[in-house]
Amino acid sequence: MWPSREYLPGYVDALERGWSPDNLRGVAAAHEELDQIAPMRTRSSRASSTGRRRALQSSCRTVPCLPGYRQWLWGGEFCGSIGFRWQPGTEALPPHCLGHIGYAVVPWKQRRGYATAALRDMIRAAAAEGLRYVELVTEPHNVASQRVIESNGGVLLDHFVKAASLGGVPALRYRIETASTCDMRDGFHT
């Protein structure tokens, strides 16, 4: 779902409980989000449709912005978020972007299929933007994320070490062909 004022209390609650949509900056990013949200809580209720597709701000501090957006995972209450970014006309990403799609589920809603379904939907959005494939990065110890990616057709491309500015830790890069995911219905290939 698109973020909106109506559902903002659930997002704020998750941030206040220590969850963060940013796996690199964690709690610091959660506090920044809360600071940015404070003035919005008093503004109009919905983001305009033109505001939905915008540069993801975390990428815009020191490098050129990419188009992208973030949506919320919802299952009766806030469950997490998923973001998508890309460079128009190519699947290539600049070195500071390790993947096209990133997601995070609040701990109290994990292992219920929210990330798997959200990733499937976001891959379809990537196909609609003309991408033939998307790449996602996760860490070797994050078996749950690997399962989410693999259940959406992800194929492991390589093991690598992230640049120091991105954590300097071992990582896995996966690729998902968008056409194969668009042909999936309820987990089965057609």
C-alpha cells in the first residue's frame, strides 16, 4: 500500500519500537524518519500520486538521486516496507546502490509471507518500468531473506564484500528475471 496519514500511526509505532526500514543505519535511520514525520503528522492526509514516484531520499545525500519509491506492507496493521529504485533505460545501478529492491518486515510480523508477496508485486512494478531483471543483496546469515528472494525466482549471482561505506560485510547478490515472476500465480509457474 502507499504510505498515507491514515496508516501513519502504525509506521510510527514500529519506528518507536526500534524497527527501521534501513538495514545499514538501523536505529539512527528510524530516529531520522521520526524527525521527518513529526511535521507531516499535521499536514494533509494523503500524498499526491505525483509524490509517490520520487527519489528515495537516503540515496540523495552525497550522490545523484535515482527514481524510486517505498510502499508499506499491511496485514491489518503495519508490517514493514519495501522500496524500489532504478535508472531509467537500464538495469545497471551505480556503485552506491547494491540492489533494485530492499525490504524490511517488523519482527512481530515475520514468517507470515508479507515480504514474499510484496517482493512479487514489486518485481511486477519493475517489469512495468521496463526492467528485464532486478538484483537484490542480502547477507549470508539472513536465511529468511534468501528464502524470500528464492521463492520469487531469485538466482544467486555472487558472494562479495560490500564497500566499507556500505558496511564492509560479506553479502550475496541475487538476480530475478522480471518476466518469470510476472508469470507466477500463487507460487506456481504458468
